[in-house]
Amino acid sequence: MATLTITQDAAKQIRHVLDERGQGLGLRVSVKPSGCSGYSYVLDFADEAKPDEIRFEEHGACVYVDAEALAMLDGSEVDYVSEGLNRYFRFNNPNVKDECGCGESFTV
């Protein structure tokens, strides 16, 4: 069975953004071919669950992952970090074999 972990910080941010927005079930995560290393993460709001998605819930927040992307994301941790003025979702993905220098794309 596939796993995906949502940290408390990520869950707090997901809930915050959905509250501000006034709607949504959670965060939708997928991957697309992109960049110099192969793939990049794609984040969107999940306003409805799609039939081919797997739902992960932790700390009161949900993340929806497309079944096709699940193999690349299996075992990942979704975190939300603040570094200086930058705030963003970070994926700690054990399947990543290499990343490009700018951090925009990865290889599995």
C-alpha cells in the first residue's frame, strides 16, 4: 500500500489556504514532465475528488494524488517550510535519484 505523510506544518498551511479560499477538500499533487531533470511537482486545489485519485489525510488536512503519479510519490513527506522570506511546500521524496541545480525538477 502506498504512503504519503503530511507534516503538521503542511496540514496547517493547507487548512489555512482552504479557509481563506472558502472552499476545497484539500491539496492536489501530481507530477509532470518538465525541467532539465525530468519531472516537477504540480500543486492545485482539490475541489472535488477524482475517481483515479488516492486520498491521504493527516492532522486534519487532505492531499489527493493521481494514481499515475503515486509510484513517483510513494513514501514522500509533504512539508511546509519558511526560509527567510520564502515559504513553500517541500517534498521529501525517497524516490528521487537526482535533482537539477535550481531545484525545479527531479529524476526518479
